[in-house]
Amino acid sequence: MTHDGSTNGHALAPFALHHDSWGRLVLTEPGGRQHVGVEPVRAFPVSDPTHGIALCDAAGLEVAWIESLDALPPPVRQVLEEALALREFVPVLRRVVGISAPAEPSEWEVETDRGPTRFVLNGEDDVRRLAGHRALITDARGIRYLIPDLRALDSVSRRLLERYL
């Protein structure tokens, strides 16, 4: 969605936001330049969640800064708040039950701290090893699953994850 130019108490956003057909967040600058796959990051997620939000490109570089959500037109704010909610929803993966195929995209069946679920993995690049024996899996919808300690997984889960890490 993009703003409609209305000024009903809100400043005009210096950019537009929408999701492309792949579900990626796209920032469009006033001149038309687009940044595909931007990620919103709160500077103060606990102490001041409505102020200080960076929009970062795929390389992690800041492409836009938002002082306050309150200053955004409602449609832009809604897209941004939905993206933030998705980014901040991170179930903990406890067990990999199965993976549908050795090639991507593949369907994964897992158990998380929020219960069992299935998701589609687009590619092996969507499974990343993190410091401290942790890993992060990002599904086709952008939901991230955290594995806090790979060593704590059962042997079947570790074997299934082996080719991705």
C-alpha cells in the first residue's frame, strides 16, 4: 500500500511502502527508486517502540529513518506495523520432524515453542548459522524460526539440518 497524499493530521511520508508479489517489503523513494526486501528495525523496541525505526536494505544498510510512527500516513504506518509484527514474531524451533524433498522449495514439518507447524523453505540460503551454536531459518512468508542451540536438538533434527548448515 502507498499513501494517498491526504494530510488528515499526518505528514506526507517521504517514501511509499508495499509488498511485491513475492511478499518482500519494497520502499519507493519520491524519485521512483525502489529498494526491494527492506527490513524495518526498531532502535528501541522495548522502551520506545513507536520512535526510531530504520528501514534497512538486503545488505543491512539503512535506506530510510522514521522518527515516529505517528507522523506517517495511516496506510504507510499499517504496512510498516505489519512488517514489524512479522519480523518480531520468532518461534523457537525445537525439532525438525521432516523435510518433503532434498531440493527447494521444500516443505518443512517442525515443532516449535508455539506448537507444530509446516512451512515452505525457498532455498538453503534461508538457513543461517549464527554465533553461539544458534541458527535462524526464514520461511517463504518471511517468518523466522530460531534454533537457540543446535547441539540441543535430537539426532534426527541435526541430521536433517546438516546439509543446510
